[in-house]
Amino acid sequence: MRDFNIEDWADGIDIESNTIKRLRTEIRKLCRKIEKQQTTDCLLLKAVREHASKFKPAKKLKAPKYKATKEEAWLCLSDWQIGKVTSTYNSEIAVKRIQKMTEEVKKILIADKPAVLHIILQGDMVEGEDIFPGQPFEIDSTLYQQALKTAPELMAHVITELASVVKKVKVAGVHGNHGRSGRKNSGAARSSNWDLVSYEMTRLLCDNVGLGNTEWDLTTHWYVMQTVAGHGIMCIHGDQIGGGSPIPLAGIFKKAQGWRMNIPDWKYLSLGHFHTHASGVLNRDLYFFLSGSPESDNEFAAECLAQGGAAMQRLCFFTKEHGMVREHALCLE
Ligand SMILES: [Mn+2]
């Protein structure tokens, strides 16, 4: 046993009391830090919780009851270019044209009673604001307005209206080149695309009204596959294909054959971008759908491409047995 030394004992007390003092100060500091964090984090959380508790979940919209045929419908929405201004097109005209088209499609669906309605959002739904030099002089709204307001509200209008007359809706989306962040080859990520922002916004708007019979497949990839009555439709925006106007048929043919060698389970290729309504057989059991745009009188197309595609969109019907059996050209002018 060590001898008791009063000096050592007294020193020990001093050291301990100093340590306790330091610890007390440290604890006080930490308590203040925690308090501060509580005031920001906890208040934010509390505010979000309080705010969220005010939202009542929308009642799930019920799918209509009817005896469906064996057909499935496919609606191609492409190249809305929301924000673009020409002598006969702007955001307001786009809204009017698409709303009118929605009524027409609704009537056809009520009469034809398909089991499923497939919708493809095929890109360039927004016009953008800095895609080419001088573009700010040819738009009526900023990209913010295009991608977060006008385009998603209009897409949500089409989807919710049509989802009220068919049992099941399957929406797929692929982005175009006009939603790109910045000029070509400026290095932005593929997924940083305003078309995709507008699609996600559309989905939020549809979720908010409780659309229960709608499935979504919004890809950040360059193509999306839809299976309509058992038949694969490979949907791309179309800027992957170079070449001439009004229908770059040789380019479509070449790429379609190549893609079919690498990408399985499809026989229809759907694309937009060229603002020209056309379709046809490319080769044995290989078909294409080229989509029009609701836009009209594009000055660049008129001057540089000597072209003025009619304002159109497309609705088709498919059966398992025969593939595409009916095609409706939806004229918007
Ligand atoms: Mn395009």
C-alpha cells in the first residue's frame, strides 16, 4: 500500500476541479449547440409536419366500369414545344389545341372501350430558352414557366381526363433535345433535362388528384419500350436520326435495323422531332410511326427546310392477334 501524501492529495484535488471546470464549460457549449440545432431542425420538421397534416389525401379516382374489348389504345404525345411562338402558335394556342384533341380522343375511347390506354410523352414538350442563338426572341415564357407550369398542367389535363374513361392507363416518357440544359455538347447530364422535370411534375399533379388506375415509366434513358397488346413499341425522341426533311426515311430505316439487332422485343419504332406525321412498313414486320407536332408555321422549318408540317398527334389501336389495326390522325388546326 502506498503511503498517503497530503501534498499529492491536494494537487490531485486541483487537477480534478480544473478538469471538472473544463468539462462543465464543454457541456454548456455542447448544450447550446444542440439547442441551436433543435431550433432549426426541429422547427423545420415541426413546420413540415404541421403543414402536411393539413393536406387531405385526395380520394382515389375510380376507374370506370365497362366491358372492355380485346384492343389496347396507344396515344402518342410529341413535340408540343410549349413556349414556342410562331405567327400561328404560342402557349395559349397549344393549350387550346391539346384540350380540343383531348375531347376528341375521349369520345373515341368511350366508343371503342379499350382495355388499356398507353400514352407516350415523346420529348420536346418544352421549347427551352437557350437551345439555339436568338431563341429568347421566339418564346412567350421562360423555361421555368414551360417546364413547371404550362407543359405539366397540360399533360396532367390529358392524362386525368382520359384516365376517367378507361380502366387502365400506362404512361411512359422519354426526353427530347429542347429540354437539354444548355447548348449542344455543353456537358450537362442527360438526366438534367427539362422534359424530365415536366414529366415528374405531371406525375405529381396526377398523384395529387388520386389517379389510381395509372402506371408510370419515366426513363432518363434515350429510349423507352412500351408493350401494347403484346407488341413492343420502341419510343425515342428522334434527334438520334440525322438527315433530310420532311421524312428522313433512309436514316430511320438504317437505325431501326441496327437497333433491332441489339434491342429485343419490339417491331414498331416511334419517333417525333421532325414535326411530320407519317407511318409505314420499313421491312418485314418492322414498322415506324413518325409524329407530328401541335405547332404550326415554324419559320425555321419554312425557311431552312422548306417545310411546314401539319399540326397533328396520333392515336392507334392494337390487338394481340394483328398488331396495329387502326390509326387516327388527330388534326389540331
Ligand atoms: Mn426535337
